[in-house]
Amino acid sequence: MAAAAAIQGTVPAVRRKGFWAGTPEIYFAKPIDNSRLVKVEDPGRGREMKHFGIALCCLFLLVMTYALQHFKAIEYGYKIETLKNQRDGLLEENRALRLEDASLRDPARIDILARQMGLQSPQAGQVIRMDSAAPDSSTPVMASMTPVAEISAR
């Protein structure tokens, strides 16, 4: 605005202050020696800092306990998934073994293998059933159990 007024040749409406208007500001360097000062401990401040430290430690312990539980839960989740996968694998292996057992116990298969080896069907009297209740007394017995009478000392 002042530049525009100078170009047009008019004086602006604002008055300028003089050079010595007001008190001059002078700064002096003053050395300050604080070496003889002694800091006085404030017992209230020390107590506040002690309480703050205890509260901060409690908060830290709570956060660490929560973090430990959280990470243990995640670890147990992984262990559970691993054990489930292992169980599923074992169930599948068990099923395969049962199928193999059933196929190996097939009487038709056993008969074919026996005939290939040159074996014949058993003759009458050659088959002894082990699950029968009372074996014949004429046949040899490998082991037998006889009941023992109770003996009492008088």
C-alpha cells in the first residue's frame, strides 16, 4: 500500500513514529554462580515417585501376565491342531490296517495260498477247536487249570 501511495505521490494516512520513541532496550550479561546452591530433597516428591514406580511395576506385571496368557493360548491352539492332525492320521492308518487285516484273514485267500504251497484240507479228527468247553480226555492237553479247594487253618 505504501508502495502504491509512493507511486501515486500521496502520503499515507498512518503517521510514523520517531526514531527515539520509548525507552531503549539494553541487555547486560550478568554471570550467575550457582555452585554454592544445594538441592533440598522434597520428601513429598520422593513419596510420589515411589508410589508412581510401584504403580508402574504393577501395571507392567499385569500387562506381562496378560501377554503370557495370550501367547500360551495361541501355543495351545497350535498344539491342539497338531494333535488333531496326528489323531486323524492315526485313525486313517488304523482303518488301513484293519482293512489289510481283514483281507489277510480272508479264508478264500488263505485256502488259495495253502493250495499253492501244496497243503491239503484237514482230515476228520485233525481239527481241534480250542474254544470248546470240555476237551476230550483222550486228546493231549497242553495246559490245564484245576480248581484248588480252599484250605483253612484251624
